[in-house]
Amino acid sequence: MFHKIVEDFSEIITNVDVSDFREYGGARSLVAKLTFNDSSELHIRDYIFLNGQRKYSYPWQNGQGNLIIRWDNSPHHLHIKGFPHHKHLPDQITISGERDLQSIVKLISDKIKLDQT
């Protein structure tokens, strides 16, 4: 799945750095970084545990390392609709409709393409 996403969005992805990928039984872990043609980076931490639970964090940062958006499912914002899924913007925390790498990279792609026009 990861390689398919990289292939599908190759027009905006300039570098892929996978620092950890493991599959064992029904569990999986992926730690990686995608660099985009606008110098922004998406840091990927996605884990599926043997019991089926999932933990993820996808911080997207600009070329200077400043947060653009971070998607995660840490259970610390009980008030957010869609709990525990949420996203951090520079000045607020809000509901997140994007909960997987495909939809997050699609949103990033759309934003980069819009900014480049």
C-alpha cells in the first residue's frame, strides 16, 4: 500500500525515507518521511497492533520545520467530534476526516498543486 501511494503521488514526492517497516502476524509498523516538491515533509508513524488497535501520527511541516497540520489519534481530546481522530493546525485542534496515509497525501497533493498555480 505504501509503495502504491508513493507511486500515485510521484509528481509531488521528491524523496522517500523509510526508517522502519515491519510486519509480523497481523501487526505492522511504518516509520517514514516523504519530502514534497515544495520542500515540505510528512513524517509518518503508523502502527497496527496484534489486537487490531491502531496508533498513528502524521505531522506535515513546511521546509523550515513549522507545523502545517498534524493528524493523530492520541486519546487526549475528548471534546473533538470523531474522537480520538483529530488534527492539529498551528492555532487550533479540530475534527479530522483524514485518517489514513492515502487521504492525507491526497489532501497535501491538492494543497501543493493549488499553491503552485
